Amino acid sequence: EAYVKTIQIEGKTALGMAKTMILPSALAYQTQIAGTVCAVKAAEGDASVAAKTLKTLSAEIAAFNKGIDALDKALNHHAEGDAYDHAKQCRDEVVPAMAELRKHADALETMVSDDLWPIPTYREMLFMK
């Protein structure tokens, strides 16, 4: 029961951070890059670098959003049975969904501008910026 409670708390915290902090900042950065692409194209410049960045960022945001949906589904699907069955459901569904979401959050951390990223980065935690 303690394991299930801990995983549920961690999963809900990750989901909350993903929905209210990381996704909004990634979308704001996506908007900035899209604006850059439009401005450079309007000025008849070469927007290929910005367009490539936008494409990569958009794909990562889509994967991150898919991860949000998967974690939300795993957290809201409760196994039938005893505490052991609930623990197995957490191990088999919630923990892998959190890991997948984390993978995409880590990727977005390396892409989104520092001034938009809402939580401390690994670099900041290691070197105490």
C-alpha cells in the first residue's frame, strides 16, 4: 500500500508539473520560434535553421503531450484486486509512463530557452547558477 501511495503521489506530481509548467513553457517557445520563422520569411531571408528547430521542437512537444495522456490514463486506471495487484499496476503502467514522460521533459529542457524554462535545469542544479 505504501508503494502504491508513493507512486501515485509521484505520478500526480509529475503530471501536474508537465501540464502546468513544462508544456506551457514549451508551447511559448514554440510560438516564439514560429514567429521567428514567419519574420525571416517575410524579410525574404533564409529561415531554414529556425524552421528545422521548429520542426524538431514541435515533434518533441507532441511526444511530450502523448506522454501526458499516457500517464494520465495510467494514473486513472486502477487495478482490480488486492494491494499486490495495485502495486503491479503501478509498476507495469504508471512507472513506465512516468519514465517516458521524463525522457521527453529532459529533451525539452535542452531545447526551450532558459528564460522560459520554469524549473531548475540539471546544469543549474549542478553548478548553482
